[in-house]
Amino acid sequence: MSLLRQLAKEWYDFKPDAMMTCDTCRKKFALAGANGPSVVCPRCGWMPSDNVCREYLPIIDQFRREQAAKKVEETAEVESPRCDPPGLGDVIGNAPACLQIRTALDANHARKAKGQATVFPHTLLVGPAGSGKTTLAGIIARECKHNLHLHLGQSLNDPRAMVAALSKLKSGDVMFIDEIHDLKKAVTETMYKALEERQVMSISSRGAAPPPPIKLPAFTLIGATTDEYRLSDSFKQRFDYQIDVKQLTVEELSGAIMQRAEQTKVKLDLSAAKMIAERSHGTPRRAVKLLKRCVDTALAGDTDIVDCFIVDRACEMAELDSLGLKLKARIYLQVLADSSKPVRLNVIASTLALLPRVVEVEIERGLIYLGLIEKREQGRVLTAAGKSHLKGQS
């Protein structure tokens, strides 16, 4: 396909109502013909040369950027109003992670006090889903007094979308990419110059000379991942801080639940908060979700107090057992109990009709946290605590 036809198609894709001026009769005609893109003047038959069409390359590139930016806006993570701790000092649990963040924040403030132009260092947060990585990113942005731009890794897998997202940043802004391990290699490589030199290469149209790189303001990238090993070493090395965010203990999670209840004006018994924590596997997001269920159960029962009875009732309706395990997790444990030897992951996944990776992430992490199973070289085995739990449920 000639450059002329190629550009006509690209122009038609981005702007079907585009007009072109005829060099012979000086009249405008529609680029879009009845049967698709056309570049022939219907009056005199004039057809532009490839050189003439090259003049339209910057305009086509602009349309591409606008389209990518629109896609970013549509796919950016949209969350309901959050009730996060207002500051880092209000975060309950994950003391080592908070200490590292506090050190980086204090160093950043000290540099600013000395008149140095600085931003918070690029940071990779590693931890299980729902452990508070987004919360910490929001706190960092608030304490730095800059805007937070939320994105999902899978929504930025087009290099144009990444360039559009980076182009929207202002000086000091924090760009947070959740599930950053979902970024394709081509996109992470686009980020290298952005992180090191604050530049990003603009994506040019086919057949055009590469445009000059786009200069970016000083910004902070915070990535969140549940699986750091899916990130390349060269990408991970470009983060100044790599911070592990861990699951909370029952006591820590109980305190976090009481804090959330106070923020949302929910009357919650301390014993009920502990029950919710015990059934949430150390994960704040799971605990918040269960708290909301309990509030709904209480309101449906014409009471505004969440006590142990309400928690039990909410868990019963959600088909959760005394440890907060769902049916699939209970079947997992029963498979191990029925076997006299270790069971391999693919056998368990086949029994549950799930992918092995889904079983490993969605089910096993909670069972390991509760101490109900052990992962051995030969397979998975039930612990004494796991046997005791199954016996108590029977």
C-alpha cells in the first residue's frame, strides 16, 4: 500500500468527516468516500502526492494522542469515596513499610527546605491484593501535597496510552499504576527514559520520521504489584524504593476495622471487630467488605449496632465458615484430607475447576496465612490446624 493510501485510511479512521483542499480547483472535498476513504477530487480528478500527504502526519499523530488520552480517561481506575487514614501516622500495621516511607518523605521535605528541586522517589509496593498499597500511595501524594493519578496496568498496555497518561502529569504529580506487572514489555521499555531522563518518545505514524521526545516534568511513579517476579530486573532497578506491604495480624486488623467504623460512624463492638479480623485473613480490603456486609445485615434487622451475632449472621448468609473460608477453600482442604500423601497443585485446581494460578493466588494465600496447609516439594499437605478446623466444621 502506498503512503498516500495508508495515510488516507488512518485519517479516515480517526476523522471520518475530514476535508481536503484540491490543489487544482481549490475546492474542498470529503476525504471519506461512500465506500471508504478516498483521496481523489470528485470535480477534477486531482490526487495529492505522497509529499503533500506528509503534511498531514502531525495532525494524524495529534488525533492518535487524543484517542489514546480518551482511552486512558475511560479505563483509569474509578473508585468509590475512600475512608483512608489521613496521614502515615494513622496507618495501623506494616510498621517497616511505613518507616521506609516516612524516611523518604522526611528526606524529600528536608531537600525542599534547602531549596532543592525534588520529588518523592519512584517506589514499587509489593504485597497481596487488598493489603493497602493504594492507600499508601494516596497518603504519599497527600503528604507531598500533589495530585494522584490512578491507573490500572492493563489499561496502559498501548504505548500511546502510556504516552498520553505521562503527558498529563504536572510537576510533582504522583502516578500510581496498580497491577503494574500487567504492563507489556514494550510499555515498560517506554517508561525507562521517563523514569531516568524525564523524557518519553512520542509515537509517530507509519512512514514518518521519529518526532522529538516529549519532555516531562519531575514526577513520581508508584507501582503496585502482587507478583514482583513478573517484572523484569531492568524495570525493577529503576525504582528507588521497593517496599514490602504485608498482611496484618488479627490485632492490627481489629484496630484498622475500629478506625474505619469511627470514620464511617458505624457502632461496632470490639469483639465484633475481632471476629471480622479473624475472618479476613489479614487483608484490610476483605475486612472492609465484610464490615459493609455486617452493616447491611444490622440495618436490615432494624438495628444500628454491629455485634458478634450480626457478624455471625452476615457470614452465614455469605456462606463463610468460622475462619471466613469460602466453599472452594473448604473443598481444597477436604481434597487434602482425603489423600494419604501430598497433593499437587494441578490436581487441586482440576478438582476445583480453576486455573492453578487462580488457586495459588485466590485460595492458597489465605490458607497459608491461617496455617491450615503447607507447601512441600511433593505437593500440598494439611497441617494439624487444618485437620482441627475441618473436624470442627463437620
